[in-house]
Amino acid sequence: AAPAAPAAVAGAPDVVGLSDAWLAGGPGPASGAGGDLRVRPVDAAGWKAWGDRGGGKLLSEGVTFSPKACYRAAIAADDKFAPAWVGWGRHGGGIICGVTYEPIHCYRHALALDMKCSDAWVYYGIEGGGTIADVRYDRGDSLIEALHADSKNPRAWYYAGLDGGIRFSGAFYTAAKCFRIAVGYDDSFAAAWLEVAKAGGIPGQKTAAQCFERVLELEPDFAGAVYAWVGFAAAEGGTIRGIHFDARACVQRALKLDGKSADAWQLAGDIGGVFFDKGFHDAAACYTKALEFKGDSGMAWFKLAETGPGDHTVGGAAPYNQRQCYEMCLRYSPDFAKACLALADKFSAGHVCNRKGDVCQDYSADELRAMAVKRDPNSADAWTALATPFQGADKVILGVTYKKKDCFVKAVTLDRAQWAAWMGLAGLGGATVGGVKYSATACVVTVLEGKSDYANAWCKLKDAMASDALTEVTVGGKKLPKADVDSKCP
């Protein structure tokens, strides 16, 4: 039994009469620093609850109890209290009465005491499971048992989500649904909120950015918070615990937690650089750092190339020039159309290898443009690029033959703001797009109504009106006589 409680000390809550919510892991009583208490817990449940809240200082004795010490005291108070054994196991286990208990032994012992101890099933499964009463339980079986014991256990739902989902009580729950259920049962579950954010948030309730914000409000410095700070930075930051963090400050917090986070370094490059470790790293340096820690990131290679000409040393290897950076992007992200187009436009050729680097091929500019369309048929930029220098024979893309005009039509169908494609169609006398026939003049008007300062658009309109034999045209709801259009073309 626990020693008798000493005289009360003013200024801290008494463990006697702790609310059910606190014992269940909900909001605790207002106290001094951390979870300080003024008297010892009176039973195993009280010690276990204090351990769950992170322990603290026993003010009456001036002694600080770590969470593990609290669980040990819970076992001393009642060695048949299964949840205390779970807590002991979660903190690494250890020696109890001369016997060494590894974590999995703690969970087995907890289940021997109480087969309905839901958390014991959760962590037994995480440790790999085993045989209990001649029945073999793997990780999945253990999580199902955990939910049978307590269908509202947020940790069971969380780990089910990490496993890709679970079938329970005749229904299948996706990973995203599991994570949402977990935070529904425990709004203070930071790791679960992180997964909800990664899955895009809660439809109609919280955006991914709001979920990242929730993670950081709860635990701004836990291991998974690196991802949350990166996600929060991508959403332009915001206020956490009364302090405003802009995107750069968020990235700095992420790097402070993990200076080897490739995601954080890549985002640092996206915002133009960051001060870290007593120096400023510009965008190129940030992308280089990202590749030091994740060398197969096609996006990081592309962004490093986009910083401009120059050589970049990554991970001690020979320097990579701009062209080689684009080629490395395609090595690791072969469907990245923009890298194909960049090689075609800037270098008129490319030497592209497979992921292992053991099979390589040289491509001309035309082949790279065709490759861009084949690898990303929904890229309007790729279709425009394919059509613009179009010469000679028709193009066969994924089994379909396209003429120059067809490529431009495909581009504006995918993205109406493909102004270059509209100008290309004007030069070809117009076309039918989405069932609507556009004359050459109508194509140029579409450009001017979307981007009035588009280069040479007014001169192109002048030529189109002449070709279509028009004396006036309506642009943006305003009728313009041919003389007015002519005056806008130097």
C-alpha cells in the first residue's frame, strides 16, 4: 500500500478527488509547474494517472517523479493493476521485485491480469504480438482485440491507421478514417492530428493547415512536429500559443528539431533561403542540403536546376551543372514533364537514365517534348511546347495522331489560360474548342481578355482582323474599330 499522505501544502492540487476526466487522460487540474502535486496519490490509479500526465514534483517532499517512477509506484501500490504494467512497458520496462520485464513482457503480464485491457492489446501488437492461451495474435489481431475491449480507444484507431486501415465489426475503416476517429476520441492526440493533416484534414471541418496548427499547439517540439512545422510553413504560418510564426520562422523551428529534414530544407529553398546554424543558406544551398539527405528527390533536383546556371556539389560527388540537375530530376521522377521541357528549351537535348543509372539514352529536343506529353498527358504546358516548334510529320502520342492544331486545341482544353496556344491557333486560322468555333480574331480576343499585356497580342489582333475581314471587334465588352486596334500596334 502507498504510504500515508503527509500534511497538505498550499498552492497545489490534492490528488484526492481527481476528476474522472483527469484519470482518463483529459485536461488535468490547474497546478503549479507541470503536474506538481501536494500529496502522494492514494492508489495505483492515481499514480498511473500522474504518470500519464508526465509526472512532476511532490511538493510536500520536494521529490520529482518521472512518468516511469509514477508507474513503478502504481505497481508497488497494486501489482495487479494492469494499466500500470502497460505504462511501465511503454517506458522501457525494467526490474520489478528482482525480475526483469521487457516491454512485451509487461504487456503480456497486463493481459494475464486483464484480457480487457485495451492499451495492453495495442502495445502487445506493436511489439509483434505472440501466443496467449494457445491463441496466436499478430499485430492486426491485437488491434482488433483492443477495439473489442474499448472501441473508443484512440491509440488503437491511430495504429490501425498506420497499418493502412482495419476491418472491425463488419466494416472497413480506411487509414484516414481511423486517424479522424482517433482525434475524435482524444482531441489532444498530437501524433494522430499529424496524420489527419497529412491525409488532407477533416472534410468540411478542418483543413490540413488547421490540423498542422493543432499539432503545434499541443506539442510543438515532439519528433513528428518537424513535418507539422513544414506543413504549417507551406500554408504561410500563423499563430501558435500566442506567437506569430511566418513561413521562414516555421522552417527554422523544423530545422532546429531536425537539421537533416530534407522536406524542411526544400521548403527553405522555396521561400528563398533561411538563417540556420549561424549562417544564411540561399535557395541553391537549401536544395543542395535537401539532396544531401534525400538524394532521390526529383523535385529537389528540378528546383536546384531552376536556381540558374552554375555547378552544385551534392554530398561530396562531382559538381552537377544545370543540365545534369534536370537529368537527375528525370532519373528519379521520370514523369516530371517540366524537366523534359526545360532540357528541350534550354539545351535542345538530354541524356536521361533510369533510376539505377545503368540504362541511359540521348534525346533530341523534339523527342523530349514528345516525352513530356507521353509522361504527363494532362500537362497543358507540354502540349503547347510540343506544338509551338511543330514541323514536318504529325505526332503520334500514346497511339493517337496529332496535327499541330490538335496539340494547341489539347492545350487550351486542359488550361484555358494557355495564351501561347491561343496565339498559335490564331496563326492557324482558328479552331473549334469544346464544341465552340473560334475564328483567328476570337482566339486573340480570348488572350487579350485574359492577359491584356500579352506580347504582340494587339499586332496579332490587327493581322487576324485583316484575315477575317473585320472592321471592328469587341474586347472585354468594348467595341473597338479597326483604327483603334491599329493604333495599339506600333
